[in-house]
Amino acid sequence: MDIFDYLKQAGGVARSAQLLNAGFPRRELLRLKECGAAQPRRGVFVLPGCDEGILAAVLNNGRLSCASAAVHYGLWLRKPPARLHLACNHGHGSGFVRHRTVRFQGHPLLPLAAVEDVALHALGCLPAPASTAMATSAIRLHAVPRELLASQLLADRSGTARRVLRELDIRAESIVEVDLAHLFRKHGIEYASQVFLPGIGRVDFLLGGFLIVEVDGFAFHSKRGDMLRDRARNNASTVSGYAVLRYMPEQIWFDPSMVISEINTVLAAGKRKPGR
């Protein structure tokens, strides 16, 4: 592999030790500088347009973790963090959130903490539902065992993280479902998720045994076939005696009080449950 291609795969930033360990001779490192790579610090090579977070991690001798690593692993996170989150076992540097406890081997090429550590740091650092969403997606997308995370949260100070881990529902299929479930728990609304109903199919949430709450994704109704199937499901739900409420992500995120008000209104009305 050409040294420039390697550097690109490393996020556009690498230390000379990393390049040498990858098998590139010193003359190749000299060629990097001659061909336009910058050296903001001795022994650090940077390509134009490199990832700023990765550059900061290398310069601070740390690894991106928690919310700052979410995008690199495809974990569910609504908003990028205002400050960088770094896993590092030293006390040097400032301007970032420091995560000192590193339990697993990091990414082999990029300065990223292992996805297991990323999830653990999120559980101990971020408020719900951001922590819940990141941990849920680590379990669903990267097959991180929930039991493994729990085994690393035995200290007294990890009580909040343990509680969040116990409460998360790995059946959630999107960050929006995680956020809506959090909204239910916050307002004391009991629910069942990913419920299969005969003649209707699987629904996102079932409340009170009769209220179906569905979350419509960003690509909702993008195809006519999907629209027809959706209408058939809605009609089948009504015929079977269920009430149905549907919400877009924007409604759940930006108008949660309206969502909860509508749901409570329907629950309080106590519509006839199926079979009665």
C-alpha cells in the first residue's frame, strides 16, 4: 500500500512511529513532507483536509471516545458533542472531556477507543437518552454483549450507568424509538415494544393493550407500495379495535409535550380493547 493511501485510511493523521510500525521506511516519511503533508508537531504527519477530531486525538496522545467516536462507529447520536471526548491515561492537555479508564484494545488504525469502551464511556458520561441510544446501537450494530458492559460497571460510582444499561431495550430499531421509549419512562407510561399483533404485524409500541404508537422514519412514504402497505396496516388496526397514533422524528424531538399529551388523552379515553 502506498504511504499516502495508508495515511488517508488513518484519517489523514499519523505519528512517525505508526508509519514505521506499518512497514514504511524512513525515506517514505521524508517523501510525505516533500509532497505536501504538514507537520504541526515533530513526528506527526497531517494531510490537507484531515479529520479535526482525529488530529486532536493524535496531538493529545489519546483516542476519540464517547460522543466523539459515535460517528466513526455509526452509533446513534443526535447531536455532535460541543467538546471533544478523549480516552487517555495521562493528565496533560485541556479543552476536552477526559475518559481515563480504558479496558479494551483500541482501533488498529485510527485513534479510536474500542467500541466497548465507547459505549461504557457514554453510559457513564452522557445523559439519557443519548447514553441509552449509544449503548443500544453498540449492542445491536456491533454485537457488544450487554453482559460484557455490565461486568465492567461494578464500581459504586457506576450506579447510574448500571441503571441505564438495565433499562435499555435492545429491540429498538432506531434512535427515535430509543428517544420515544425514554419519553414514556420519563412520564410513567407503561409500554411494550416491537409487539406482533395477529392480522396486523409488528408494531413499534403498544400501550394499555389497545393503543398502537408508530414511529415513521425519515424515508417514510417514499414509495407508493410502502404507503399502500401502511394504509392497510392502519385499517386492519382500526378494524381490530386498536387506536393508532403515528409520529415523525421531529415531533418526538421538538414537540415532546404534544406527543405525550395526545397519548395520555387517548389512554384516558379508555377506548374499547380488542375482543370486548
